[in-house]
Amino acid sequence: MEFDKFHVEDAEGWELRNRRMLFDHPYIKIEEIDYHTPNRPDTVTWTIALRKSAVCVAPQLEDGRFLLIRQERYPVRRVLWEFPAGQIDLVERRTEQDVILNTVHRELAEETGHGLSAGGEIFPLGYYFSSQGFTDEHIYLFLARGVELLPEGRSPDADENILDCQPFTPEELRAMIRDNEIRDANTLGLFARLCAHGYVS
Amino acid sequence: MEFDKFHVEDAEGWELRNRRMLFDHPYIKIEEIDYHTPNRPDTVTWTIALRKSAVCVAPQLEDGRFLLIRQERYPVRRVLWEFPAGQIDLVERRTEQDVILNTVHRELAEETGHGLSAGGEIFPLGYYFSSQGFTDEHIYLFLARGVELLPEGRSPDADENILDCQPFTPEELRAMIRDNEIRDANTLGLFARLCAHGYVS
């Protein structure tokens, strides 16, 4: 698995000079940060929201259909069809790659009740920034090709309120994206990478 | 132009019961909000970041190539190739559709130095939520098919520090997405919609 090339590395010549915490909350922290960049002589000050990174996974059944979950999303006040996703909790004494992959398997099991089949495989598809002028949040993208129902079924976090989980053909997925029915950055970003890699035509 | 169907309407049965401002800043506001939803009896409390909505546009030249800009992005501490985008400033006594379309033309001119040609056309491609568990931020997506260089050229906002603007063939765009070189939600989300509509194959 070519995992390393997709790691979020520090860009060359960028330097964080000062940081001031403006708002400190378990889920969102706001900092005002002074940056030196390789492209301008002066220091730039920017206000940014700090967030945990996350994973999003496209679970594909043996028959080629993709699993989507239907989840209540409070900040946007609606229920959305989307690929399963979850934040990464860094655990000490484990490599970052292990923690990220564990999060993929955990979200797959909790949100869809599925796990990788004997012949299944996880393909890393890079990452993306959810709003690059506003937050450092980034999401690692994966294809889980060959998933099957686990004996214990779904066990979603009660707070998340996942209402449904259903399989969709690639053609149905494409139509939902075209018609604005799928409208979250995770699912659109993952679909873009699946298209660019030729995993969906 | 079928613009109305892509409007971010209030979803049925959702009700905002109480809101408490936790952090008030010109670019980011944080509120704690109590929601009633159609799917559960109890009220849900969630902490969300409030942000202006924005537009992102894929400018396509007569020869089929797409314009990308190369922009310094402080929160993620790197320079990214991306489609031009900008926040919407609501103006009184104008319809929301007019204001959104004006923002498309403004960003196209400022960031790429291009405008719609005589035979050019703007296609609305819906919207997406950048991080639906965290913020109400949403971005309207557009294809500007048939753009040409304006006599006055680019006039980017100095704070944004746009370093370059170049055309790329659809094949080059696809390769940059596949290789994780393009990695922002705007450009990935717009590419997903372009694929789903058949504007790129």
C-alpha cells in the first residue's frame, strides 16, 4: 500500500512564528497564527479553526455496489446520504498509519455493520482539505473493495443518529451526485478520486 | 438556468430552539445550538462554526482546457492548485441569485483575469457542505464554459496571494486529482459534479 506518499507533510519554507489561542473547546479551537511563507517577505496573520483530522471510506460490496449511510447533520439542519466517516483519535505508541487504518475499520463496522471480506482490500486515495482558507481539517480517503456484513451488524454512536444504510450502484451514486442529493465534501471528494483512479467509470 | 432547485432551503421538520454565541469574530462565529429534528423526540445540542457561504467556478477556455490558480493557503500551510473561489457578500435589495452570480463573475475576473466570452455560458452545478458535522459553510458550484482573457488581466486581492494561473487539459486535471496534487474540497467537489454531469469524461 503506497500510504506514505499521501501523508500530510510540512511544506518546505513555511514557518509558524507565533500562535495565540482565541477560543478553546473540545471540538473546535480557534487560533490567530503568524506565518512566514517562502513567497513573501512579510509575516501573515490568519485566524484559523483547528480540528482533528478524519477518514472517509467508500465501502464496495462484491457485486460492485457502494454503501451509503443516511445521517442527521445538525450544523446544516438536514439528513444526508454520505459515505461513512469519522475523526481520528491519536493513540500513543502506535504509528499514525496504524491509527488511521484502524479508524477506517472502526467506522466501517460501526456505521455500516460491514467489514473487509477475505478477498477484500483497502486502497488509500490520498486526502483533502475541507476548507483551506478557514481550517486545518483534512480527511484521508479510502476505497474498501470487497466488504461483507458482520454477524453483529451496525453499532452506531447514539449521538450521530444514523437512520439508514443502503447499497447503491455506481450509476445510482453518479445520479445522486449529479442531482445535488449527495452534497457533502467527503462523498464528493471521494467520488472525484474514484473517478480519477478509474475505480468508477 | 435551473438555479432554484439548487438553493439551500430549510429542511422540513427541523427547528432551531435556542442559540448561544460562544465566540464572535468577523470571519468565524461559534454557536452552541439546540435543535429539534423530525427523527428524535429529544432536543440535540451541537457546537457549530458559522461561516459565510461561497462560490467556486470551473473556468473552461474555448479549447476545452480548465483554468486553475495557485494560491497560498495559510491554515494548511502550503500552496495549492485549485479552481477560483470566493465568499459571498450579501447585498441588500438584490436577489440572492443575482448576488451569487455576481460573485462568480467577480472571482473569475479577479483571480484568473478572465470573463465569459460572447458565446460563453454559466452552468450551476448545485452546492456542497464543506464539513457537515462542524460548520454550516456551503459552496455553490459552477461551470463557466467559454471564458476569455480580459483586457485588464488579473487583479487579485493582495491578502490572498495568488501566485499563478494556468490552463490544464481535462486529462491533466484528472491526473492531478489522482496524484493528490489537487486536494481541496472545492476543486474535488466541482470535479465530481463535472464528471456526474458528463462535462468531463
